[in-house]
Amino acid sequence: MRYGRPTTTTYAVLSEGLEKRFGEVHALRGLDLAVRQGSVCGLLGPNGAGKTTAVHVLTTLLRPDAGSARVAGHDLVRDAAAVRRAIAVTGQYASVDGDLTGRENLRLFARLHRVRGPNDRAAELLDRFGLTEAADRRAATYSGGMRRRLDLAASLVRRPEVLFLDEPTTGLDPVSRSRIRDAIRELAADGTTVLLTTQYLEEADRLADDIVLIDRGRAERTGSPAELKALVGRTAEAVVADPDALPKAAAVLDRLTGAEPRFDHERNTVGAVTMDPTLTLPRLVRELDAAGVPLLDASIGSPTLDDVFLRLTGSAP
């Protein structure tokens, strides 16, 4: 995230000091955001960090208790109606009418928003999201992935300036997630600003130009995926032949990196993040061999966003 001089011509979403309480729960504690126009920004953080609350506030579903924000150039509180006209929102659950067909749903949304040529716009979106063959089936008969794609299509009927996606691929199969990711890339390429929350960190890694790590209601870190990974060093990883040897391998990694090892028991793998630039792969292999670890593979490479989370927030996403 590159803040520069904050102007509404540079940023599609700009907030300062946003606060929101729910009784004793302080969901947002001075949230600052600057989302560049035409970019994909990922809001990431542990459960309960304030991501969904931030989306609800920025989309006018909740009124902030303090702070200020501008979305698509409009003041969030004083000009909430203009904000709503400029944005679209897709959440974790499809909001389309199951009793209507896919085509009827999109035509309905187009008419509600007074879009010219509602039939043509519906046909265009059905084709874009791979739903033409199912266009005249009731949405209730669609799979979860198809309903989510229809929901996303409905949110784009008006061609929004800013699209908020709150965990849009949660619970979907890999093929459906891939289709929605492709749609997000196309939207960004067309100039739509996308603000995305997701629990799939590889999704954010692939899609986001910038990432905001939210923890305890604040933006703790901002930057591109590569910039955030550079903050936490490299990942040393060992794949063992015998799962009973994982504790031995973990002890070696703990000693060499000084970081808490992370286990992947399905792959018989243990890894840890290191900030030591002198740690080499030959040394890692030598130390594991000396500890009697039956090794299948070892590597030292770029950390994942999971590693970034653990190092910078101390929590799993």
C-alpha cells in the first residue's frame, strides 16, 4: 500500500481512524486504509480481527462511531446515498432469489437499478460467468458455485466503481473458486477497484496488488504480497520419510531459525521462517542428517502469507 498524498483522484477508498463498537467489543480501533483506484486490495487478518466489520462500515451497512472515510470520492456519512450508488457488495452467501431463473434474477436487478437494456445486460453477464446454459433454470437448482457466480454477476449489473467482496469463495470447490478469481482479475483489468476479504491466503497472494493485515481492529501492516513476505525472511522446510521423525526435524529447525516450527502432517513436512541470511540448504541438510532425520526433501525459499500472519500478528488467519 503506497499512501503518498491522499487524494480522491488516487484512492477509491480512503479512511482515517475508523472506530466501531458493539457493546464491550471494540471491533475497529482507528482503522486507516488507502486503496488505490483500479487495484485489488486484500483485507486479511485472524478471525475477529475486524475485516467484516470494516466492509460493513465502508459499504454504509454500519455507521462508524468515530473517524472518517471517503469511498469513490464520497463522504461515507454525509453522502451515504452516493456511496451506495457507486459500489456493489457480494458476501459469503448468495442473495439471489432461488424461485427465479438466473436470467430473471439479473433482469430484475437491472430493472431495479434502471439499467438500459436489461435483457442485453443479463445475457452479457450470464455469458461472462459461464451461466448461459443454465440461464433459464431456477437458481434454487444451481450448485453453490453457480449461485455464487450468479450473485457476483448481479452485483455487477450497474458496473460499480468499487466492488466489495467479503469471502466470496468460502466453501466453494476449486473449479468454482478459479472461475471467480478469473472474474476478479477481469474486473480489475477493466478499472474496477476490488476490496477483498478472504480466508484463502493463496487467493490473496495471487489476486491482490496490495494487502492490509488487520489485527484487533487496526491496519498493522500494508504492502504488496512480495513486500510483506520480505519482512519475515525465508522459509526452511523439511520433508521426512518417517512421520515419527517430525519432532527431531522440528528441533533442528527451531535451533537453526529461532522460530516456532509449523507442521503439515499430511505431507510429513515441518517448516520455519528464518531471518538468518547465512542459512544455506547444504547446512540445513547436514544438520538434519546429523540429527538422524530420514529426509526425503528439503528447501529454503520464500515464505507464504501464512508465515507472514504468524510472524506479524502472532495468530493464524
